Amino acid sequence: LCPTTVLSEQHYITAQERLATLGIRVALLSRFQTKKNQKEVLLGVLGGSIDLIIGTHRLLSEDVVVPNLGLLVIDEEHRFGVKHKEKIRALKSGLDVLSLSATPIPRTLQQSILGIRDISRIETPPTTRRPIRTSVEYFSWRRSIEVIEEELLRGGQVYFLHNKIQSIPYQVKKLREFFPKEKVEYIHGKQDSKSLEKNLLGFFDGKISVLVCSTIIESGLDVSNANCIIINNPQALGLSQLYQLRGRVGRGSRQAHCYLFVPKRTELSEKAYRRLKTIERHTSLGSGYSIASNDLDIRGAGAVFGYKQSGAVGRVGFDLYNKFLDEAVQKMVGQKILRCR
């Protein structure tokens, strides 16, 4: 289970390459498929002829029935809302669940710290990876053109992230005017499947130099030749989002750059300022856990169960909140409560 069609496609290709030779039958459910193909997959899952099914939220639909479901792997777990998680929990009692995330959301991290959930950390990066140089600046077209030119001159590709779908055409028009000899295209979540797939494949193949996009690229895009990302209006995005978006570059051995461009005359809230300073400061490889810890500190953990994703713990203080929660967990699992004075 993964949050985007792009990521599900990539997982499907990887799973086929690694598992098909072992006789494991793999299938995909995504909006890139025809209704006929989807129906065939659903019948295969129901009949037991498919061993592993990969897909988006589509897997949580009523018509997806997996009789012998034993393991659920959730990639980019932080991208799924609480309603989805409640539905996942209701799928089957005793189901083994493995959740993966570069930046766990505050509540998930809190559950792990308190022992409600087990957590493992992978801290060793690929040998050729380098930390991504990150800078926060005020937006200007002059500076944008400068950094794009630098990347194109060394034969690379650029992400220009603008998360307002209505004004994406304007950004594309401006960039085409500045770079008439380069191919500039765009993708976003409301785009029709054919155009989205065409532009994605074009960027993968290196035929598109600058890709104007929404946060649809947050999960799944792995283009080693794209090593420059400009994020417009970063103050409107969450900390885990910024970390994931920055991770779209620096996938190879070449030095990558991430530019967070804040609009001029924008007054940042205290939380937005702390988010930007955190992402700028934590540039070392594998710093997702540190960023998630900062996110927990900024947002609060919220309700451990139920529908509240985040919330303030300022009234009782973070340490005391943890002690209360720890006592509640001990009581639930039948342990003798060791009260903290």
C-alpha cells in the first residue's frame, strides 16, 4: 500500500524484477490501468492466483477482497490519514503490519518511543550519496533562472515545485519564456492519466529539462539526473513534506541542491520559521529521524488513538504527558504501574 500511482508503479517494477523469478505472482492496482485489467486483478486476488498485490488507496476499496491476507506493508506511512489507518486496522485481526517512512508523523513516532509500536532505523546511506545543500532565500525570478541555468549547464534536470494547481500554467509559461530551447512540462494530481504518465516518462528518460510540479512528486520519483529542486512557498508545507521533497534530488553521486524560496514580504509564523530552520540545519544523510523528532516538538503528539493527528501538550508539559501515557500503556497490558513522582 503506497500513497501515489507513481510510487506504486515503481514498487511493481522492482517487485517483478526481484520476485517473479522465485515464482511469486505480483499484480498492480492503479488508475493507470483499464477497468478490465483492474477486474482481472481483483478476481486473481480473490481466487488466490496472485501472491502480492501493490497499489494505492484503491486497495482499501470495498471491492478488494484478500481472503488469506497475512502481511500488509505500508510505504510512506505518514501520507495516510487517520481514517485510512482506522480502515487498515479493521481489515483483519492479527494482521502483521510493516510501516515504512523516512519521516514518521508525530503520533507514530510517539507510539514508538513509548513502546506501543516497535521501531527499527536504517542509518547507513548508499556509499555514493552526498548530503543535499539546502538554503532558504526570498523568491525572485532572477535567482530562479540563475540556479536552473547552473544545473542545465552541467547536464542535469530541475524540479520546480509550485503547489497551487491553478497558477502552475503561469509558472510553466514564464519558464518557457526564459528557456525557449529547453523542454518545460508540468504534472499535478488533477491532470488526466495520459498526460501525467507521458510527462513522467519524459522526465525519467531525460527528455524534459524542467518539470513544474505539485507535491505529487513527494513520493516515488527516483531520477538520478535531477539534482536541483526549487520549492516555492515552502512555509505552507509540513516538515516531513519538505524532507521528502528534498529527497527527490541527490539520488546519485552528483552534488544536489535544494532551494526553499519564500515569497517577499511574507511574515512567517513561529512554527513555519522553525520548520524552515530545521530543514536547513538537518542536511546530513539519514536525518529523517531527527527531523521527525523536531516535528514532534513543534506540533505535539496529539491523541494516540482516534482521529486527532496532532495537538498541543503544552498544558501539562511534554515529559509529564509521556509519563501519563506510559502509565496508561502499562495498565492496558496488565503490568504493575510504576508511578513517577
